[in-house]
Amino acid sequence: MLDGHWLVLQSVAWTRMVVNFSRHDSLATAVSKTLDGDHLCPMCRKIMAARQREDQQQKNTSLVKTEKMSEFILGGGQTLPSFTPTTICDMAPVAPRLHTDFLETPPSPPPRRSFAVL
């Protein structure tokens, strides 16, 4: 997930904070207070807590999914084989070969027919 909903909510909270702080201070001070992390509004605290809960749930969910994957694919009791390479292959890089068809100049355009008007 791209966390776009959190960005929208946090933008709303920051906008409200700048407006509230700018009532008593200059705009530069209001922006500074808003983004310093020391003057969190209640909405910012709720957003932070919800993001942490969501991150924790995603970590727990991803761990469960990967642990159960081998059981699902292979059945109970078996483990997935290791896919580490045993030898290093010396492979030369593949370079495209030029065909002789592409080395020649293109043919000149065909002659135009002249139509005689009767």
C-alpha cells in the first residue's frame, strides 16, 4: 500500500496547525512549530498511533503468510529446498550481431509511373 490516505490526513492536520499557530505567531514560526514534532495536535497523535498499529498488523500478517507458504505449497512437514547457486557460471555478455541486410544502404525509391492522359 502506498499510504496515500495517511498523507492526505497528515496534510489536513498540518494545514489546521499552521492556521492555528499563525493566529498568535508569524507564518514562519507557525510552519516551524507545525513541522518540528514538539507541538503535535490531537489529530497528529491519532494519525501516528493508527499508522503504528497498521504497520504492526502488516508485519504480523506478512510473517504469517511467509511461514505458511511452504506448508501450503509442499504439504505438512516438508521444507522448501535451498536455491543458492553451487558454482559460478562464466557467461560472456551477449552482444547483438549485425545482419548484412542492415549494413547495406536502403534501395532507392522505385521509379514513378507516368500515366498518359487519353
